[in-house]
Amino acid sequence: MMEFLLHCRSLLGDAHVLDTEADMAPFLTDWRGRFTGKAAAVLRPGSVEQVAALVKACARWQVPLVPQGGNTGLVLGSIPDASGSAVVLSLARLNTIRQIDTVNRTMTVDAGCILQQAQEAAAAEGCLFPLSLAAEGSCTIGGNLSTNAGGTAVLRYGNTRELCLGLEVVTPQGEIWSGLRGLRKDNTGYDLRDLFIGAEGTLGVITGAVLKLYPMPKASITALAALPSPADALRLLVLMQDHCGSSLTGFELMSRYCLELVARQFPQLPKPFADAHPQYVLLELSSSESEQHAVDLLERAIGAALEREVVTDAVVATSEAQSAGLWQLREHIPLAQAKAGKNIKHDISLPVSRIADFIAVTAPRLEAAFPGCQLVCFGHLGDGNLHFNVAPPEGVSNEDFLANQDKVNRVVHDSVVAFGGSISAEHGIGALKRDELAHYKSAVELNMMRAIKAALDPLGIMNPGKIL
């Protein structure tokens, strides 16, 4: 290991090879503070060529490496294990916006580019990069691609996979594959890009990407609707899509308990309704025509929903500040959970039509198995993605409740699979859900995944212990 680290220092300089406990600490603990790994060093390359040289060195000395972006993941995908044998490969210094092509509607960026930085660079050119999620001030494009991140605009624009036209990747052999072509049509064999998106760094290191851009909407308008049940939320979704079509860009479900939790932990945030309601939907419309067009669309749709008693009450934002305030309610749910204590998280997806039935069946099963547990149910209803989190009953310590994690997971995940869903919608598998994946994936699927891994990474040095 000493010879390997000396070689890394010759490539990067001493300042970018971190091997003291204090210097490495920020790179070794996961976002939620649930696990701290160990590493032989943290390597901080400043160019694609340096990434390639480091990966080649890892292959030569057979040193495992863990690629890391903003380290905002929730499934331990960017954290090394406790053995201390791996190095962390931080892409944070690769943070350049390489090119924006407003005619081709594309943007080429380094993998270490912060998502918010990419959004702002696109906006400065009058374009929209629509990927949006709570960690956008910290997460990186490479991490977004490696986990195929979702966010709040998937309903209109799709996951990160749909927003990427090309990749640049360093292979496990230290070779650079440049697929930064920015083409909408390229039917020349296997789509290598799709192998690496969602692979969580287990097949190679993403170092750059060509991303799709869209025209900047002329206006966006936000509303918060109160409803009796998740089934009514689905009725509202269909109604909004019928009335508004592709102008509907966001549709977020939040339970009463979610907003009560936010109100307790962040009392300074808006309280849109005087009375509490069982469920809420935060929805957003974007118009390529005008603000008045967006307002008219929304008012007609909400009016129809009220008339049909799908919605019991609604608040429409009349300014950007009010809109931001409503979105803060949604975005502060994970923060409120963290402040309230630890909970057992589930990032699941289901056919949209089955979500209400899933909640109706699964919530009582959890209550029966773990009396008094609190269900924190919210998420991207428009694309079928729920964050179905379970908090301890009153008076039960975090540690005592977390001891039930495997049993809670089994109740939730068995129900997810029974309803035709997936145990991971947008957070990935990492190390946290690796055993769950093995429990629910078919042998055929797992064998194909292992064959791909063995073919591309025969030494097994790329983010070992993740996914498989």
C-alpha cells in the first residue's frame, strides 16, 4: 500500500492524497450519519487523465476504489466499508461546465459539477436543466447519474437517465471512453451509456456527461390541495393531466403527519390551512406561453376538482415567494424527520394506479406488527415513487426501534413486490439494500448483472460490496 500511495502522490501531489484521520473524516461518513467507513486514503484528481492514471494504478496494485461525488446518497453507495483496504476517489475537483450548446439544447459538464451549478449555468443561457432534488446544493452530476436520481420533475422530464445523451467514463482498466456525442439518435450497437447510469460506480467512473436542456418556461405556478385520501390524490392526478397535459410538472403527495412533523420542527414555515386534512398534494404547472396561461389552466383544473369533491380545499401561490414557501413544506419533510430522530426509510416505486391500495394494505400491517409506529408517507405520486418511512412509536428509543429494521423492511418490501413495485425507486441499492436486492431479484436478473460486472471489472476493484 505504501508503494501505491507514493505513486498516487507522484500523480496528484501531496495536497490531494489525504491519509490522515482528520483529513479523511468528511469523506467517510454517510449523509444520514448512520455509518462511518475506513479508507487507506482519499484521492482527489483534478482531471480526467488523472482519474484514468489512478484507476490504472488501482488495477496494478489491486486496490479497491470507491467513487464519490457529493456524498449525499442514502444507501451507503459512496462510503467504503470498515476494512480500510479501499481508497475513496473524490470527483469534487472535476467541476467544470465544459460547453453549453443552446441550438442543440445540450450542456457538457464534469462529473463533479454540483447540480445547482449546472441548473444556474443553464439558466444563464436561457435554458432549463430540469433535474431538481433536495440535495441539489451539494450533490453532483456524476452521483446523480450513478444513482439515476429522480427528484420532483420526473413526471414531466424523466429520471436522470432520460436527461443524459452521452457519457465520458474511465473503465476499470484505466482507459477513457468518450461518448460525449450529444446525439438524440445513435443506433450503433449496445447502448454503453445505459450500463453506467445507475451502476453506482461498480462498472466504471463517470467523469463527464452531455445533458439535455429545455426551453425555460415563461411561468410556473404552484398550488397546495387538501384531500380526504390517497385515492382522491390519484383522481386529482388524472384530472390535472386531462386538463393540463404536459404543463403539469410536479405532483407531490404528503400525509397529514408529514406536515405536522414539519410544523413541529420548523414552526417558521407557512401554515396554508387553518384546519388539518388527511392528505395533501403539492402541484406545479409550467407554461411556455405566459403566466396568465398557467394561472387559467390551474384555476380551471382546481375548480373542477373542487366541484367534483376530489379536493376539499386549495391554496394557489400568487408570487414566487409564496410558491417557494409551499415547496419548502415538501422539501423540509426529510429535514424534519432527521431532527425528530432516526427512522426506517423506504424509497419505493409502484404502478401509479396501485399506490392508494398499497398504502391502504401496508399501513395496517405495519401498525399490527409494530403498534404505535408513525408512518411518514410522502413522495412523487405523479411518477409512482413514495418515500414510505417508519418512525418509532412514542416513548420507544431510536435504537430499540432500529433493531426491528429487517422486520419492518420485510413487511414493506413484501407488500411492494406483491403490488408489482420496486424496493428502490431513486436512491439506488448501495450496501444498505444489497441483501434486499438478492432477496427480491430473480436468479436470471442477478446472474446477468454478475456477468456484466465480471466482464467489465474482472478484478472486482470498482466499488466492491455495492449492489451485488
